[in-house]
Amino acid sequence: MITLNKVRGAVFGAAAGDAVGVPYEFEYRESMQARPATDMVGHGTYHMPSGTWSDDTSMILCTLDKLDASVDYSAIMSAFTAWNSKGEYTPFGGCFDIGFTTSLALTNYRKGIDPLNCGLDDERSNGNGSLMRIIPAALYIAAHGLSAREGMQLVHNLSALTHAHMRSKIGCGIFIQIALELIKNNEKSSVLNGIKNAAEFYSGSDYKSEISYYERIFRDDFAELAIDEIRSSGYVVDTLECAVWSLMNTGNYRDCVLKAVNFGADTDTAACVAGALAGLLYGIDGIPSEWMKKLRRSEFIEEIVEGFCRRNAIK
């Protein structure tokens, strides 16, 4: 059963992870190994104060703010546009980070293209820009008791707003299946159950050409892969692997997020994705209190969370 505290764990887990990763974005793994992240700090890549979250959390909040009983993709895209052009849903009133594929999709929307046709569907457009913001889908699916097919259609549609290639949709689908199992049962075994559910769903011929890209995460020994075999980049497959591997190889929220950040590269997104899952696994109380105190506009995040729960009958 989905509860307010489960939603808070997922959303604040994503936001705190995002904020831990922001100062280190684009750092090389070798640099992170030499001087690893150990806390939520400020400045760095964007010279922002500690607790600053990025486009990842902004787009999560946009989605949460517009999801209710009837899913309105135009409303969600309008919220994305307000974030990008007006600085709404941001820590300080301005958008300081946006992916290339997402930017092009929003341009398509401004031209009047239907929301579900705005996303790019070429193979090169398989960045992690939909994966980073997809956690609201799990919260919505759990709240409304959607069937597996209905739920995955929602996930694929939400991805397609910006990232319409099947590889991106599958990455989002695997992530959501893990999240749904963690909503039901906050134990490590839920991660494996979610991966198994995703493997079963994507076993059909419609996904045959793309499912092989996720072969490693479906392996029984995925968590046992050596750290040097895990990559962190802007590529959707790498980000999903990094986040899930970090979750499976740590024992608390803090260690999971720092593990994801210390791979370097796209640190904010890897930690945001890992943080959302860790927030479900360890709960809102598992997020370090000092990080929660540093998190920018936490009252605003709470307002969005409570509004989502109220509209979707979550208590």
C-alpha cells in the first residue's frame, strides 16, 4: 500500500541524492577516487550552495504537481516548459541545467506538437533524461492500482514526452518495477523481484531488439560485478546499472547515494535515481537529517508531495 511517508521517502530521497551529486557533475572517476564525496556540500560544477537540486528534481516535481485521476500529458509538458523558461519548480528561480534531448522535446511542444510525439526516438537520444524524472509513475501506479500493462503504458508515455526510443522506455520500466516492489516491501529482495517482473514483462517480441542492452542487470550475479565493471554516464543503461548496483552493494541511504556519486560523470542523475530507490527502501527517516536540513526549498517539495497525495487519495 502506498502511503504519504512512502511518497516522501521516494521524492526527498531523489532530491537529496540529486543535491549531493550536483557539485561533482562531469568529474572524472579518477578524480572522485582521489577525493571522494563524503557529504552534501556546495559550489563545485555550478557553484551552487549546498542542498541545491537540479533539473532531475525539478522535472519530478513538475510531474507530481500535474498527476491526478486523469493523466494530462499537456499539463505535464506545460509544467516542464514553465520550469525551463520561467524558472518555476527550481531552488532559486532559474533553470541552470537541462539535457539536449529534453530541450529539443520542449521546443517541439512549443511548436504545437502533440505531447506524446515531442520526444526524440533516434538511437542517439537514449540519455537518462526520462529515467531521472520517472519515479512519480511508480507512486501513481501504486495509488491507483493499475495493472502491469496499464502501468507500463503510463511509464512509456511519460518517458516519450522527451525520450521516445524504446531503450529509454525499457530503462524506465525496469526502474519502475523495482520501485513498485519496494513500495510493497522495503527489503533488498524487492529489488530482485522488481527486476524479475520487468524481465517477464519485456520478454515479448515487441522488445526483442532492445532488451539485450539490459542483459547485465537481468543476470543473477549483477550485484556481484566488480566496481570497475560499472559505468556512470549520461547513457540510460549506464545510469540504471550504476543506481541499482549502488543500492544492492550498500546498507543504508547515505552510503548508497555516495557510492553512486563517487563513480563520477553524471553524478546528480545517478544519485537522484539511486536516491529515489534508497528512499523507498530505507524510508524518509533513513535520509540523513543534516542533509534534509540543507535541502533547498524543502517546504516547497513537501507542498508538492502533499498536493499529489491529496489529489490521489494517498494518506
